[in-house]
Amino acid sequence: MSVGSRLPEAVVHMLSPTQQILHSAASHRFSFLVRFFVYVALFVHSSFIVIFGVVGIQGLALLNGVSVMVYVLSVWLARRKQLDLAFFLCTAEILVHAASATLVLGWGSGFHYYISVMALFIFFHPSRRLWLKLGSAVGMLCLYVLLFTASQSIQPNPIVSADFLSFFEQLNLSTFFLINVLLGFVYNKAVEDVEVQLRSANRQLDYFARTDVLTGLLNRRSMLEMLERSLLRLDRVEHPFALILGDIDNFKSINDQHGHHCGDVVLKEMANLLRLSVRVQDQIARWGGEEFLIFLPDTGREDAMLVAERARKALEEHVCVCGDLRLSVTMSFGVSDYRVGETLERTVMTADRALYVGKARGKNCVVLAGGE
């Protein structure tokens, strides 16, 4: 049986949380940037239509009109989650517009700044194809160099005054600066968000690694680690601890007669009743199958017997409901206490032996190891 078939869907989805979180954060960041730039570009290019129309550069006014239509289309695509296509159209428009405006107005107009913005912006795309991003950035660099070379031989446009070109350069430089600040802010915010999500994912993974998914109790591994730590503490301070090993009576017949769904219901209800029957400082683990191990720190065998008997009685009086079925379920318990110098395995083994003495006696009882 595969790991995925044994774990609930929520756990399977968390088996590679880092990749999922990073991709989700990158997609969210990219979506925000695309939408933001589309709306900003709509405002800017609408303004350029008026400006170039007033100045008398009809070709650039017409080009900005086309640009507005491209961005309106991009808004429509973005709302339909087609961000890649919207991003491609925006990139193509910015490169064409920056190149055209530079060739018409000259390098001093500052429209070339938008090419370097796109070379940076493309790395925010969530695609893992780094070679494609690098190739696109290199292509934009080539376009940038070609425009610079071509603009050196272009005569200043007589229609546009030097003051007007200076205005455009300041406007474009300011826009370039603000866009870079925004990209830096988004990147920093994204890193913080990813760190928060990764910490949360790690906490959940730690929970699933230490918890039995069905009952919510500790699993065997986590209980063993806790017991080992208790043994290390006993080397310094001789505080006793006791173990109670419980096993649901006739559990196989419940599964066989009523199905595994009812068996799961019984396991969960037994786990909840055990939680209510033990003390705050006690710990419970699903030891395996229908077995439960209760760890009672700073507890002697007599007190452990009282806890086990209280749990046994609570389970005996409870009725498990599974659909239309009402099931009376009992549990047998074996109790042992740790003796200084013996191994943890031996303490568990003595509780296990006491448990099966109780099974042989007719079940639904508590047996103390060594007092059988």
C-alpha cells in the first residue's frame, strides 16, 4: 500500500510543503503585479494620448491609443485568470512603445527606462524555467543597446522643445524609480509571507509526524521519545512512572460485523473517553491497532491502578453510536511501573503480559503486573 493511500488528503498535500508554498506565493505575487501594472498603464497611456495629441505627435498618440486597447484586453484576460497571456501582451506593448518613443523623441526622453523595468519584472513570473527568463532578459538588453546606438544618430524632433523632453525624462525616471520601489516592497513582503507560511507548515508537519491522524492522540514514535526523555530525567531524580496498556475487547469482531467505518468510530470515541479519564499530566498514545498506551509520570502502581479502573469504568458505561448501531465496547488494561535499572522495553512488556492475563480472565478488567 502506498503512503498516499494510507494518509488523508490534507497530509498528502503537505508532503512537499515548501514547493507548494513557494509556488503559491509566487503566483499570488505575480497576479498582484500584473493587475497593478495593467491599471497603472491604462492611466499613463490615456494621459499620453492627450499629451502627444496636444504636442502634435500624432503617430505616438495613435500608438498610445492602441496601447490602451491592449491593456483593456489584458484586464479582461486577467479577470479570467489568463495571467500569462495578459503578461505577454503587456510586455510586448511596453517594449514596442518604449522603442518607438525612444526612436521618435530620442534617448533623452527617458522611455528606455521601461525596458530595464521589464527585464527585472520578468523574474517575478512564477515559472521555474530560469533559462527562459534569462534569455528574455538578455533579449531586452540587446534591444536596450540597439536603441542606444540608434538614438545617437537621430536628430532631435523639431516639434518637441528641450524643456518638454526634460519633462518627459523626469516623468519617466520618477515612474521608473517608483516601480522599482514597488517591486522591492512586493519582494520583501513576499519573503515575509513565505516565512510565515513555512513556519506554519512545519508546525503542521511536526503535528502529523507526532500524532495519530485518526484519534488525534500521540503516535507510537512520539510516545517512545517521551518515555526515553523520562528515563534520562530518572537518572538525575528518582521519580517513578507507570504505564497502562489498554486493548479494546473484541475489536476484530466489530470490524468484521459492522465494517471498518464503525471500527474507526469506536477508536475515536475510546480515545476521547481515555482523554477524559486520565489526569492533565498524563499522556496517551495509540500504540498500534486497537491498543493504547497511557504514560503516568510521577506515579506509583497503586495510583496507576486507580486511573486504569476509572478509565475502564467510563468505557464500560459508554455506548458508541455508529449510524443506527449502538455498540457497548469495553477495554482490558495491564498496568506496570518502571523499576530503576530495567529497560523501557521490559516495562512495556510487563504491562503487555498483565493485559493478556486480563484478556484470559474474561476481558473488561484491570490487571497489575506482578500481581496477576
